[in-house]
Amino acid sequence: MTWSPDGSRTSGGLPAVLAQAVVSAVDAGGGYAGGVYLRSRTPDLLMLAVLAGLPGSLMRPWWRMHVNRPFPVAEAYRSGAPVYLSDAEDSMRRFPQLMAGLPFPFGCLCVPVLCGTAPAGVLVVLRYATRGVPVGPADRQAMEAVAQRLGEDLTALEREGAAVEWDGEPALLRLPSELGRPLRIGRFEWDVDSGAVTADGEAHALLGLGRPTSPARTMEELTAELRPEDVHGLLVLGRQTARSAEPPVRRMRLWGADARPLVAELTRVPQEGAGGPEGRLAGVLLDPGSGPVVPETADRVTRGILSFDRTGRITYANRMAEEIVGRTREELTGRILWEALPWFANPAYEDHHRAALFSDDPVYFLARHTPTKWLSVAMFPGRDGVTVTLNPSGRPGHAPEPAAAAGGGFGASDERTAVLYRPVALAIALTEAVTAHQVSAVVTEELLPAFGGRQLAIYLQHERRLYMAWETGFPMGFLDRFDGVGLDAHIPGVETLTTGRPLFFESMEQLAAAYPGIPMDTDVGARAFLPLIASGRPVGSCILGFDQPRGFSPEERTALTALAGLIAQALQRAQQYDTESALARGLQDALLPHRLPAVEQVATVGRYLSGTQGMEVGGDWYDVIETGSGLALVIGDVQGHGVAAAATMGQLRSAVRAFALIGHGPQEIMSATNRLLIGLDPGQFASCCYVLLDPVTGDATAVRAGHPQPVLRHPDGGTEVMDLAGGVVLGVDPEAAYPVTGLRLETGAVLALFTDGLVEKAGADIDEGIERLRSSLADVGHLPLAEAADRVIARAGQDDDRPDDIALLMAARRDTAC
């Protein structure tokens, strides 16, 4: 079902429901375009189902939206709360990636839609930016009411068996036009010879007579409120039409009594028979409302004029536009702009088209019509479309031209590609950076070269002070005076953070004029001070330095501001990582045994090596427990990394130790630990190997739960990979069985228990890793056990690309401890 204009519901399928909701939302939010994203059959993927007021081809990059993307649509879907953005500054602070792709001032209203109690999609309205004025409560309530009604209709469709999801291309929708006043038509009949007139009420009203109780009976009475020149012209037109041999339609423009333009249309009524009246005319008066640009007026202008609607379809072209582009009006009108004029489809101009459709600011740029012909293009946006002016221009020298020589312009397709590459390349690289040092190194490698910078400084905020985190290119010691400054200091690095506004100085003279007395590291150059703000929270500030004066184009300023948001988010993650990592490392260090028990007949030693990728703590552990039945050797590996894995590891280690100390056998211990893990954290898995050794006889029993097989070095130096029976990993099946295997350690034998990080390597077969371990164990000879363990793990420690942690527990049965 859907809604009629009065709000009542009518029948309709999913497309009709969505389309009407979009139209209602655009009207409710005071927008110029809108759409609705709907869940798809692909998990966590939203698809743009309906798009209104914008060309589908220009919005293709935003047809698909993953729910984890840092965009307002995704956040509204994830959080279940509306996202209201009033202007570009608001968007830059909260969603820098959005502004990197759509660097225009516009407002965005995103409201989640529920189908029953489950999220179904997001209703979106775009409108002109209200700079500094937040979205008001009335607009919010109206948008949320439309979203609620849409959710109710989607719920009803789902109950009827319809699939509330979308997997194809968006359905494009033309929004109703917004006219200044309604179209009005009046009719009259006129006997030119006698002057008698019969007119309807609308004709009287249009001519300024109101709706009289006694209607005008002559043309003089009917036109009494018109200007004399219009009355005379209408009388002449009437006589010409009446005397014509054919019944043509003749028109003229009049001015109504209220100064509104009217169109009068006269048609001769065919003679009914010989001797019938010859001067009878049928007349129509038309008030066209606001109407399009008058063709005759536009044809007099000495520059090309085109108009296209919000779907990109050309609605008008004047005579000069025909000459400039070499196409007739018939070839242009009704066609999509970039299809009718393929040179307009250059990717370099896509952002200009989007800017004209998203913002209410005029857009100016140079476009290449032919290899030798350039046009100066201006786009003037409005709610119902865009008017374009075209003027021949010489080949551009450089654009833009600020106070100093500008930086790279963005007029050519290769420059456009570079603009798109910068945020993409930086974003990709930042995903791999974990620490603040790594983030800063990425910025140095990706951001500085892209914009021609030579100097970089990053400050991080802590307890209302800014502290240096990274610097490169500045004179040695110059920045020391700014380290630790308070947020009340009058310097640009502080003010860009406290105000949230980026500061650009095209020369050092401009910087000195804005901040008298500030120390300068050079007499020439340019500076950009960028606020590092993530999720509305100040993180720090970034300073870019250039060796020469240079301008910053609007595109560069927008791109740099958006990139600063990416950097801020990466630094925020790095700070969170540092906190979590310190907690996890401390937790893991507390949970791993600091000293293994000393047993006369058996020497034991443990080693732990953290992974190098991501630098997160893992869930590997080892333990040696003296029980009433013997010496227990335990090793395990909890799936995943981070605090959660370390915490689970600590719980399992404590549980195994407790079960062992109260006298449970190996099989009972493994089964009980399995059930405990399922109860503690359903969905979490762990592997484990438990060996109970009699130190006097060397006899042992072992159980294994999805863990790698131990390696045994015999007294004669030979090594073998054990073949212990085992069950599934812990945490999967509460009824899982764990068989027991018997084995024997002779005097002089060494048993090595390890986690899979020791033998697994990306791109290599695990058998190669096990063989490498077996060979290392064979080569240690009769070294003391501690030195042997160091040699075994040292080979793995040389690998810089190690994603997993490593735990190693070695036990040697000897006459005396090593």
C-alpha cells in the first residue's frame, strides 16, 4: 500500500510504496532530491531502491552501501537513529569520507526505516545547506513520521508475503515541479463585427474584472482594465484573424491588470453556412504561471543558454547554444545532457554536475568542446533544474588564480583521477596503520607527495594540551617550543582544533599578518593547519608546510579537510589500540605463568612470542601443574586476538588448573573445559593439548582437542611428530569425546608442545613448518633446555610478517634438571 496526496493509503506494490514515501519525504524535509536504501539479499549490503531528483548515472558510486561504511546512511541503519546534517562543516566533522566524494555544501537527512522491529532501510532527503543552522525539530518530526508510515506499509507487505528487499538498479523518479502559481485558463467568444463578447468567469478574473454578477457584453467592457496598447493590438489581431481565409491560430502577449503576463490565443470559428456570420472568433486567455524562460528573450542573448531538469534531461536550448554546440534544439531537448553532448561526459566535469545538483551555489568551470575549442561554463541551480550558460573561451592557462600561484588545478581528467586517488590511497593505507607512529608515517608517504608538501607535523591532544606526535621537514628543534601548549594559546595549530575550521595561508606573510609575533621557520612558503576531529571529538591538529607560496583551490581545501578527518579517525583508533593493547598485554602477562615448578626428574621451559601484524595480544597460553597424579603439561590457543581472547584464555587456564588440582583425569578435564567454554562464550573456540606425565617412570597419558600434534625428540637425537588421538576444538559440541593416548618419555627425551603460530606461515604448507620445527629440535643436541627453546623459537622470531602469536612449552626427562 502507499499514500495518496491527502495521506490516505492506497494499494500498490513495493516500488510504489517506496516511490510515494520518497516524494512525501522530500516534501516533508524541504528537499530537492531524495531516495530510499533497502536491505538486499547480500548480508550487510544496502541497495539504493528509489532515487528522485538526481540523475541515476551520476549517483552510480552510491548505489551500493555497506552497513559498516563511515557514511550517514550506514550509520543511521546501524544505530537505528536518524542522522541530520545541515551543512558542509557539519558533514566534514562527522563524515569526512562523505565530503571527500561529494565536496559540496548540502544538507542531508537520513532516517532509518523499520519493518516490524527489524531494520529495513534508510530514507534519505537532500536539501540545500543551512549554514550554521541545524535541522529544526519540525523537519525532524515530519521526516520521522514519513519513515514510520513507510515502515508500517513495508510490514504489511511482508505479512502479505512480499520480499522487503532490493537487489537491482534504483528506480528513477521525477519529482513534481514547484510552480510559483497555478496554470489558469479563461475562454471567450467574440463577434468582431458587432463587438459582442461572451466570456467565462476565469477570463473576467484574468483581465482584472473579478467575477462580476453582470458579465461584460462587449470587447470594450472586457478589456477595460488592460493597457491601451494591448487593447489596440488585440483589436487588430481580431480583425486579421476574422478576415483570414483559413482558420489559423494567432497569439499575442498581454499584460494583465496585476502586471502578470498573459497569452491571448484567437481562432476563427468556421462559417456555418452561406450567409452565416464571418467574424466570429473563439478566444483563450492563458496565465502560464512562473513558466520556463521565454524563448524569444533567451534567443536575443549573445551567449549559449541551456536548461536541464534534475534528472539531467535538457528542457531548453537557445539559438546561440545551437551554434556553439553544433546541435539543433530538436536534437538537444528531451535528451540527457551528457548523452546529447558527449564531451560533457568527461569524468573531469562530473563533480561540477553534482555540485550544481547538490548545492544552490553557482558553479563555474572550463570545458573542452573539441581538441582546440574551450568553453566557459556556468551552472545556476534551482529546485526544479539547472540553467547553463556557454561562452567560447581561450585555452586555460591555470585555474584557479588566488593571491599566490595556485596549486594543482582540477580541470583535466588526469587531475580529476589524482583527486579521487588521494583520499582512496590514503584511506587504504590508513587501514593498515595501527599505532600513531604508523599513521604519521602513512601521512608522510601518501599525503605530502600528493599535494607537493615538504613538511608535516602532527600534534595529539591530551588533557587540554597539544603534544608532538610526529614531525618531518622542519628545522631541528624549531617545533619544540610548541610542544605541550595549552588549548588557550593563540596559535593556528591550536585554533584550528578548537574552532574545527581548517586554516590556509598562501604565504608566510599571510600567516604573520594573522598571527603577529608567531615564530617563523622560513620567510617563504605556505601552510595548511587542519583540525583532526573524529566522531565529533578533538584528536589533535595537522600542519602541512610548503617550500613556496601557493594557492589552495576550493577542491584542494575540501579534499584536505576530508583527509584530515580520515587521519583523525586513524589516530583515534591508534589511541584506542594503545589503551586496549596495554590492558591486554598486562592481562596476558598476569595470566601466563612467571615461573614453572621445579621437579627433580623433569625440566620444563616456556616461551611466548607476540605476532607482528596488528600487534594485538593473542589467546595462546601454556602451563605446568603439579598434581597428585603427576606433572601436567598444558598448552592451548583461543581463537582471535585482543582483550576478549586474552580474558577467555585466562579463564580456560584457571579452569584447567582447578580441574587438575582436584584430581580429574585428562579426559574429564578436557570434557569439562569444553562445556565450560560453551557456557562462558557461545561461538568462541579454543584448541588444547593436555599431557599428564609421571616424572619417575616417564609414562604419560595425553588428550588433544583440535591442537597441533606435539613433537618428540628421542635420546638418540631422532625426532618424530606424535600421533595422539584427538577430538574437535573446545566450544563446539557439548557432547564431544576426547580419547586418551598413552606414551612414554625416556630419560634424555624432549617433548615440545606448541601453538600453530610456530608452524603456520602465509602462502606455505603447514607440513613445511612442522618439518622445520622437527629439524630445529633435532639440531639442538644436548644443549640446556632453556637454550634449546631459544633456538627453536628464534627462527620464527626472524619472520617480520607473523600474523599469530606463538607459545612453546618444552619438557625434558633427565637425571638432573637443566
